Amino acid sequence: LGVMNLGVLSGIRRALLDSSVPIEPLGEVCETALGKMLDAKKAKGTPTPYLRNVNVRWGAFDLSDVKTVPLNDAERAKLEVKTGDLLVCEGGEPGRCAVWLDGPAGITYQKALHRVRAKDPSRVAPDFVALLLEEFIRMGRADRMFTGTTIRHLPQEKLRVIELPVPDLQTQRATVDRVTTHIQATARLASELGRVAHEGTALR
């Protein structure tokens, strides 16, 4: 989210809080699980693709460099990423997150990532949680939760206590649609301004 879009989302969050919607710790509405330390030298089984911290960007995944590691059937089942899962970076840029929607099947994830999965999909939309978590992280409200001095981390126990306004599912989806529309409009405006500036330079 750019500064303008982040401001819009912060305004939406404040409006939700002012409307007295329920406030829930993330761990109450979602299951969270850290991945496994994947050591290719010690692992045995079928080569399996897995997501690392570097693959998770804000709101998207970079799959240009996906590693594989041997995993057995039980490990693959436990660590599999499913459609609708929210992957959250534990370290690096703690809290950076994206929802897995249309990626390849059978992919897993490593220890440096939290997998956040709605306990009740009829109550919580993962893309709504992702937006609120991004706003919470990028506005600096999570800074006091990070551990580590040189490399910051967002431990699982801290992730679970982050409080989120949780309105009804219809309101959540409307919020996501509103923010998405605003992001697209901002991108079009930035593209048009860039085009005009380029033409202005050419004319000079």
C-alpha cells in the first residue's frame, strides 16, 4: 500500500472502531502455525516446493525463485499451503503478508513464515485480515511486539494477540473491494502522471 492507500485503510479502521464492531485477537478468529526448519541435507522424501520469507511480498508472492526440499507424506500434509491461507513473515520485514489464492498446488512453507488460516471462513475473510494486519504493521503499532536487536522478529505469541475489528463478512468484503478500487485508481493516476511527465520532458 502506498501512503495514500494506507491513509484510506487507516480511516476505514478508525470508522470500524468507532462503530463498535467486535474487537478480536487474531488468534481467536484464526489458527496460526509456524513452518518447519527445512534442511535439505537431512530431509528425506519427495522433492517438494516451499515458500521462504523472500517469496512473500506485500499483497503478492514472488515465485521466480522457489526452492525444493525432500519431504515425506506427513510433512507435506502438515505444511501444505491452501487457497485462502495468509502467509506472514516472522523475520526480515516482520508482518509482511499475502493471501495464497491462485498459486500452484502442493506447495509448502518454511519456519520463517506464519500460516494464518481462518477458523470459520464464514466469519473472517483472509484478505480483510491481510489488509488490517498490513495497516497495523506499516503504521508502526506492532513495533513494540518485535523481538531481536539486529534482525527483528514477530513471534507467534505476539502475532496471535494483535487485535482486529471484526465486522460481519459482508462489511469485510465491502472494505476489501473499497480498498482494492482505491489502489487501482491510485495506480492509474500514477501511471498517467508518469506519462505526462515523460511527454513534458520530450517536448522540452
